[in-house]
Amino acid sequence: MNIETVNGWPKGRKAKYLISDTDASQVNAIRRAILSDVPKLAIAFVDFTQGVNQDNQGEVVESVNALPDEVIAHRLAMLPVPTYPDEGIHFVDECPNCSTLVESERGCMQCQVLYSLNARGPSPDDEEDFRTVHVGDMMTLSDPMFDIPEEFARIPLTILAKGQYLEFYAFATYGRGREHVKHAPAAAITFRPQRVAVMQDKKAAEVLFGLNLTTTDGRPIDAKLFTKNRVEDVDTVHDLEKAIHQVGPGTGREEAFGEAIVFEDVPGAYVFSFESDGAMAPDVVMNEALRELSERFLNISGDLEKALA
């Protein structure tokens, strides 16, 4: 199996890879590993402060807001907590400090990341009646490297009215997607056979070229895309596949176009793509999935050797 990044990717949190010398079952194993096996930090426990408090100025505030605590906890759980696989954070049940303790007493700086939030609604003399609490209002009590990324800072958590407050501590721990989707590091994971475009009739292809369509990167869709009547670039082929719909059945152009351009599968090659949720860079997600698969097969190989010894 060979894996290479498609030219121009990753783009932000999206990645696209060309996987060759393989079959669909092996590529699907990578897909399943990303969804189910790659470890990722996510908020697992939230400790809410509840009750009525009075500040130094005599203002009384109560721990109520527009949403139940359970809904806020769910929103927190789905946040992309920055995850660095090689930074020494352990699974709670594997932590060298507290794995031997009873479950209720587990948790330390080596196996969890701690966040806090203390927000109040508008003051009594404020013109605004409500205040929106955002993810960016949380503080990281662990290493600043675990700060929620700025692009997610404006995600709303709840709305506070005058006389209301929200205070909690949130604990992020390692887990895997097979335990809860909050630990899945990516979404929209797809793969399809790699295809090449072959121009069989240049004259008939002008039916498509005359529509003045462009590729995703702005190049005209015309004969200049083809080298020796072939296009092999992954993104360009995908753009041509979409453009062909403009001369397909129901367009009135299908008879004139015929099979001027056809697509052929490349044996044993697949285009694999996904979007990271922001907790890890796409290349890190892919490398961790491959590492999980490698360790799994090494363990299986070791078990077989013992069984057959």
C-alpha cells in the first residue's frame, strides 16, 4: 500500500489522499480506524456550581439560564479539544498516577485537561437584558496549548439574563470514537476509485468545451487540460466528472457529445478524503489511524505466533 497526499492538499481542515496498490477492504479499514480507533481528547465530565450567591455589592445571582445543564454539557462534549498524541496525556484507566484508584477518585494532570468558566448575566443597570456565553469565555487551567482554537471561540453555549450566572469546571479525557462520537476526530470520510479522463473524440468534446466551464481552481475546461488525450490529476478529473453532467441525459446535448470523454478506473487505487473536526491536523489524524492499524496487526501476528508455537 502506498499513500500520498493529493497535490494542493490539505486545505484547512480538509484532506485528500491517493492510496494505491491496495483494495477497497484495506482502504475501508483506514476509514473505520479514523472513526472508531484514533484516540482524541473530549470533555467527558462537567461540574456545575449550583445555587444562589450574593456578591460584594449585594446583587443576588442564581445558577439558572436558558438551557438545562445537560444540554450545555452536551455542547461542551462536542467541542474539538486540541489533541497532541505525543504530549504524554494518558487514558484515565492507564494513568500511572491514578489508574489504581477507585473510579470516583481518578483524574490528574497526566490524564485530563481542565477548563473553567465563570460568567454572569448583564448587571442590573445594563441596557442589555441578555448576554450570550461563548466557548471563548472558557479558561484553560491546564497547559495553554489546550486552548480551544480561535475559530471555534464564537460557538454559543447559552444565554444569561440579569440575575443569572453560569459556573463550571470541565474535564477532558482521552477516548475513542467507538465509545462516543465526541471522540471521533474527523467526519465526511469517503473514498472512491481513482479515475482518469480519456478524450476519445476531440471534435465532439467541443460540445462541453464550448460551455465556458471552469475547474475549481479557475482553469477553463477545454482541450488544454488533456495531455496525450488523458487527464490524471485527481482534482481535475473530479471537476470533469461534474462538468460532464452538463452534456449528459436530459440536457439536449447528449447525442452530439456521445462518449467524447470517458472515465476509466485505475486498478487498485482510491481517492480518500475527510475533514478533521479541528482537534488534530488532518495529517496527524491519518498517521494515528495508520499507527492504530499497524499496532493491531502486530498484536494479531504475535497472538498467532504464540498459538502456533
